[in-house]
Amino acid sequence: MIKKETIVELASGFLEGTDRFVVEVNSNAENRILVFIDSDSSVLIEHCIALSKYIESKLDREIEDYELNVSSSGVGQPFTLLRQYQKYVGKAIQIKLSDGTQMKGLLKSATETQIEFFEQAKNKNKKSKKIEPGELITFPMTSIIEAKGIVTF
């Protein structure tokens, strides 16, 4: 079985010096490997292809067969790294807290220990999808079960 750590090391080394980074690597006993990457700007399909080819060049199918998929983390995927939170500073996010509370709002700041978040103000115009900032709330990272970016058009 190809070790997850090997894939993380290969991918991180390849992405070093760019604004792209490894978000998650999953693998199973059948050597199905999924690599999710993100970027401070954007992830293009060309970035995924280049990383996939690089990883394939470092592994030997003759020794151990595998299936490799490289993908961007995606807009609707939960944040797993501080860097993803920081990418969304000033943008709309949705959070789910350990007490079951769910909120939408604008992320003001994010550190390893907490986020500052403008809870969405009650919008009088029901047709508007724009998130208007309301009260500033601070949450410890330990209280956040899930956070995701919100796409607004």
C-alpha cells in the first residue's frame, strides 16, 4: 500500500514556492488515492494535471498499482486548514458550531485559536442574497465543527 505520507510529501514538495497547497490526501487499501489542493488565488485544471503527472512520475506502477485523482478542494467543501479560513477573510462563510448553531456572515479574521465573524444582519429585502454584516462575534476554533465559503452572485 502506498503511504499517505509519501503522497503528501510529494505533493507538498511539488507545490512549494507556489500559492497552491495540499488540503487533504485520502487513500485506501486498494491504493485509490485522492489529493485535494487549494490556492490563495485559484486552482486551474492545468495545476491538477501537472501535480498528477508529477506524482505519477515518482511512483512505479510495476511495483505497486494505484489509482490517482487530483482535484481542487471546491467551494462547497468544509475548511480544514487555517490557510483556507484566511483566504476567505472579508468574504461570506457559513459556520456550524458544536452546540448545533448554524450562522452565515462575513469573516473578519482567522487565527489558529479563533475567528472573528460578522453575523449576517437580518435582511429586510428578502429577494437580496447579499450578506450584510451585523454583530461582530468571536468564536474559538475548537467550537467550530464546520465552516464553508458561500458563493454569492
